[in-house]
Amino acid sequence: MKRKFHLWWLIAMLLPFLAKATGPQKVYTGIYLMNLYDLNLDEHSFYADFYVWFKWKGDIDPTGIEFVNMVEKWGMSQETFEDTIITLEGGWNYQGYRVEGRFFHPFELERFPLDKHQLEIHLEHPDYPANALVFVKDSTSAPIFFRPEMKLAGWDIIGSGLVSQLHNYGTDFGNPDYPATNFSDFIFRFTITRPYSYFFLKLLLPLTIVIMAALGAMLFFPSYVDARISLPVGSLLTAVFLQQSYSDALPDVGYMVLMDKIYLLAYALIAAVMFQLILTGNKLRLFKKKEMDLNRVKKKEHKMAAIFLGLYFLGILALVILH
């Protein structure tokens, strides 16, 4: 069971009186991230290796913490700094852990490949409510929360911070003698984002080349019907394969990500090019070439190709802004 009910009665009897007189015991807490790895979008989790430490004055030992969003507790590694709690200058009690484990995070991918994620590690004490024990940020330590040399392949770390808030489970866990109450929830947050080069060079650039190849068909002389039609057809097939290549790396989601919408725009553009080429080809068959000003048709399609290309880039810009 999450809470140790056999200690609750003792806590409930003694701590409320002490809390009214002295307030909750403050525990100054700090976290330093050593390594971050194995982001699993399919399982909505990540591995973290970090140090966490506590400094406090008072009778309550705050080191019996639990990590609220820990996924694999059986695979968790947690080693103490010292064999016993030590006393620092000024009468401060001190202890800490080196922790390594997998944590849960719901990855939202609507903005892929420009998605940004705020990963979190939550810790709290299961036996002491917030009126008895509160975790606060250790402001005496340097404001650096992760190792400067730390790298996360495919991602940029753009920010981090510590937050203390109240957490109410809203349930008595099936025990009517165990009232729902607030607990001090201490959160380590760090923000990661994909580099823009991934979007522009690996995803958008190949698609843009495919689009330009499709539009290139409109630069051919109108009488070259077969060559004009083959280019957008090949571009359409290539776009389908390109979309499948990045979709295989994403989990199954019930919504369209940003890149999917960009590909829809590309498909619509290729379809418009094909429609225009078919329309021109039909006119060539219905009317004798002598009755058509082919140079005029060519100039018109050149302008349309430029308009289509402009609409392509404006559509991408609008989708990015709207997301």
C-alpha cells in the first residue's frame, strides 16, 4: 500500500499540535542531474541519473522519500551519500542519494518535429503531510541543476528548475480513517527540444526538393505530355515514402502531428500540379496545336509554378505559427 497506515495514527495525534505551534518542518532540497538517456516515446518514459540532497533542522527524518512518477521501482538504484545522517556547521542535518531509474512522462507530439517537452521528477514523503513536512529549494547551492557536459542525442536542453507545490491525492485509499490531505511535492523540471536543424535539414529539405521536382514539370514545354506527367507522379510516391520514414519513429497517436499537416499540404500541391498538367494535355488533344498558343500556355504555367511554390512556403509558415 502506498501509505503506511500503521504510522498514521501516531502522526495524526502528535504532528497537528506541533505544526500549529511551530509550522511544518522545512527541508532544503537540491538536485543535480548527471545523465539523461533512453527517451522512450512509445512507453512515455525516460531514464535519469542524478544526485538529490536534504538539509534540515528538526526531529523528522525527511530522507524516506518516494518518487511519485517512478516507473520501474524494482530497477531503481538509490545509494546514500553517507552511512548515517551527518551534522553540518550551524546544526544542519544532511543526507543525500545518488539515484538512477526510469520515470514517466506523457509525451505530447502535436508539434513534432518542433516539439518541446518539460520532463519532471517528482518526490515527496509518504508518511508526513504538508502541515508537518515541506520540501523547499536549497537556495544556498549554485543555481546549476545538470552537468554542463551532459548531452542528449537528438535533443537540446534549454532550461531547468526546482518547484515546490502541494499535492492532494483526493482519496482515502479505501480507508475512511485516512483522510485525503496535502503532501509536499518537490519537482525537478528540465526542458528539452529538438534542434531546428532536424526539422529544416532532415525533414523539410527533402520534401521541398520533391515539391520542386513536381513543379518542374510545369517548366517543360506543354507538348511533352508524358514527361510532364511522370514528374509529379514520381514526386507523389517519393513523398509517401518520406512520410513513412519519420512516422515509423513515432508512437501510434490518435491525432495529426505538425509534420503530417505539412505533408497534407504537399499532397494537395502535387495534386494541383497534376490537375493542371492533365487539363493542359486534354486541351492539346481536343484542339490542334496550331490553334493553341503554346508559348502563352508555357508562360501561364511558369507563373502558376511560382504561385504554387509561394503557397507551399506560406502554408508551412502558417502551420508552424498556428502550432
